[in-house]
Amino acid sequence: MKKLNLFLIRLLQFVVFALFTFFVLVYFGAMVLLPLDIVVLISKLLGSLGLGTLLGAIIAVPVVGYLGKIVYNTPGLIPMIIENGIDLVNVGKQRVEAFNKFAEAAK
């Protein structure tokens, strides 16, 4: 019975680890994919207005670059976003390590 309890604890620990890994990947992946999505949306909008999609993309890239510059120059925004991501990593690490107490008790 102890081995079964230990196995279930380790299984739940792995599930929590996988869940927080997914959260962190989604969080930082969204930071990368958001500007690319804006480029695609602006190029599609300009393509629907009669400009070609290639010309729309050529116009959209500097526009998104300028928007990125505005976000970068906003005081404290970038460090706050990075701190939130790091806090998410630390919370995940704490939750995974919390299972070690239960595993020690089950041994």
C-alpha cells in the first residue's frame, strides 16, 4: 500500500509539474506570438482594403515595431511582465517541491 501511495504522490507531482511547465510556456510563448499575430492581422486588413498582402506585411512590420518600442519605453512594464513570469516559475517549483513532504511521509 505504501508503494501505491508513493506512486500516486509522484504521479500527481508530475501532473503539477507538467501543468506549470505548460503555463510558463504559454505565458512566454504569448509574448513572442502576440507581435507576429498583430503583423498578420494588419497585413490581412490592408489586403482586404485593396493593398496586396505582401505590401500589407511590409507596412505592418514597422507599425508593430513602433508599437513594440512604445511598450518597451513604458516605464516598468517589461520588468513587471518578466517578474510575473518568474513568479509563475517559482510558484510552480514550490508546488512541485511541496509533494516531497507527502512522499517522505508515505515512505
